[in-house]
Amino acid sequence: MAEKTQILLRSFLQKSVESYLLKAIIRDSGAHLSRKGRSRHWILIADRHQIAEIIIQVEQSAQPSWLWFSQLLRQQRTALTHQELLALVARNPSISANRLIALSDCTLAQARQALDDMEWSMP
């Protein structure tokens, strides 16, 4: 099971126009969004895949007031380990370095290292 991350969203409703649509995007991804007590802050609980899906949906929308949300999620998203990069390359053997960078948000050096390691380990 994927590791869940908790992200604090300060003044979530006040910063977002049409926040009900943003909540629907979050719900559709399978992530959990709840209010923190009686404050105006909210907590998002999601795994890496759900966060990536939310980022894509938010950035594809034409809502400029949601950009702070996608930027926050990009900052909070944890980086993949080398083993996770290798597993991603193993699932997609013909993946390019640019595609690997786009999917995992890793550096070019990390992508090349994972591709080289996978190529040299093949019989």
C-alpha cells in the first residue's frame, strides 16, 4: 500500500474561487480532504499517485486561483527513491529520460542513472 502524506492547506476556501469544484477533483482522485477542527485550515491526505493526479487536473483547469494549490502540492510531493525509479523503468522498458523526469519529477542525472542501471542489469 502506498504511503499517505498529510498536507496542511491554510485558508483553503478563502484562497480558492469555486472551491467546490476543487474539492470534487480531490474527491475523484481518491484523496481525503477534511477540515482541521473549527479553523479555516484543511488537511489533505493522499498518496503520491493521488497527488500527481490532482496536480495534473488542477493545472489543466482554467482556474488561476488554484495555482497556489498545485504549487504547494509540487513542493510537498516526496521524491522517488532510486529503487522506485528502477521499478518505474522496469514497468516501462522503452521509457525515455524526459518522460521519466516528467512522471517522477526527478533530476536528469537521476533519470539517466536509473536508465543505465536498468540497461546494464538486463541479460
